[in-house]
Amino acid sequence: MITVFFLDKDGITFVHISNYENENIQNQALNNASFLEFQKSRDESGLNNSHKVQLLEYIDLTTNMV
């Protein structure tokens, strides 16, 4: 699993990108107790329905970070 987080210059907006080897691993990660607690805290904070989930088509990966 590869996970990347980006924070917008507004200091509030963030993008979270996760790449899983397969659907089974994705389901394990998304049902992990700490992730479920994060979601609960997020939802209780008033951010309900402010998040958006998109499935993206994987094209390529490079490990050359600048």
C-alpha cells in the first residue's frame, strides 16, 4: 500500500491518495480500527458530506521524488 497526503495552502483542504495491491488489501485497510476511528472523528467534526471519493485509473509510478 502506498499512501500520500497533500495539504492545500489554505491549511485546511487536503488530498489523500492510497494505492492498494488488490481489493482484499484495500478492504483490510479500510476496515482497520484506527482508520474507522479516523472516519468517525471526521464525521463527528461536522465535515460530513464534505469529502469526495474518486476511483482513478492507475497509469504508472516513479520513485523519483523531487
